[in-house]
Amino acid sequence: MAPPKKKGAVCKSAKYYRDNPTARKKKAATDKKVNARSEQKSKRRELGRKNYAADKKGVNRSGKDLSHTSNGTIYKDSSKNRGSSKDTQGDKRARGKKK
């Protein structure tokens, strides 16, 4: 298991974008285009509805995210919901293999 991060520590990508404002602007523009897609909007709507329904039922979702998997949507620990090479096609294509 990896040692816990120090308080205030940032990951490599966050540090990179903090130090490179032009790259940060380019990434923000790309993210804006991706998040404006109709399929992304419908995905966020679906998650919002399911989270709302879970809250109405009294489900404890602290520390968990609703994750799109090949078996539908399920609650996962937020740390585990950061991409899986085994879960869905999109994740398989997005995650590189270590050599």
C-alpha cells in the first residue's frame, strides 16, 4: 500500500497545469467541449437522479460515487471510481497498460 499523501501535496498533473497556464487554458477548453456533449449531459442527469433517489431512501453514500459499469450503475468507493481496465469499453480504451 502506498504511503498517505502529505497534507497540501498535489499530484503531478495538478502541479503541471498550475505551472503551465497555456496548457491549463487548452485543457479547460477541451474539458468544456467534452462536458457540453449531449451524452455527457444525459450521463450527469442520470447520476443526479439516482443520487437524489438514494438520498430520499436514506442510503448512506458518504465516500462513494455512482459509477457507470458494464452491469449498470453501482456505488463504488470514490478512490476506486477512477477508471478501470476491466469495467467498460471506454475505460479499457482510456487506460494505458504498464510495460
